[in-house]
Amino acid sequence: MAQSINLDIPDSIVQQAQQLADQRQQRPEDILVEWLTHSFTENPVETLPDSQILALCNMQLDEHQQESLNILLDKQREDELTAADRQELQFLTNLYRRGLLRKAKALKVAVERNLISPLSAA
């Protein structure tokens, strides 16, 4: 069951959702619901079972996201980003950073639980 709620959402977030929706051929509302769902269903790393901890230790951006990020970073180096490109790059960079943070936490927990050996300092 779903409920309708009226929200005042900052323009920058709506624009990012609209861009992603256009790319995926979805409604921006669906993208916003996806983001909200993801942010509220993402359990703290420390509470995850061992199998999910190990999966997080090996987590990466999916192939499409990584390809898009690489293209946008190339465009940024060449100073060829459009406003839409900048927003997508910001979204993907934030996604990457959140994933990297969760991965680092998962590595710490995995070592604490003796699921993996500590990473040695070379």
C-alpha cells in the first residue's frame, strides 16, 4: 500500500531526479521513491550478517554507472561538461563515495569478525 504526500523538494534534487528519469525512461517520482527507499532501507553495516559484510567488501559501482562516471570524468578533464553532465557527475560521485564508505566499514567489521585477514601496510 502506498500513500501520497506533498513535499517541497529543492530544485537541484528534482533536476537530478528528472535527468536520471529521462535516462531510464521513468517518472521522476519513481526515482525519488527509489532514493528514499534506498536511504531508509540501508541498514548499518555493523548489523549485517557475515554474508552481506563479505559482499560489501567486494562492492563496486555497476558496469553502467562506472562507464558513465568514466565518461563524465573524461569530459570534466577536457572542460566539456554541460550543466546536466555536472549534475550527473555529482550524483555518481556521491553514490561512489557512499559506497566506498560502506565498503570501508564492511572491511573493518569483516576484520573484527575474523572473516578476512587484516590488510597489511606495505
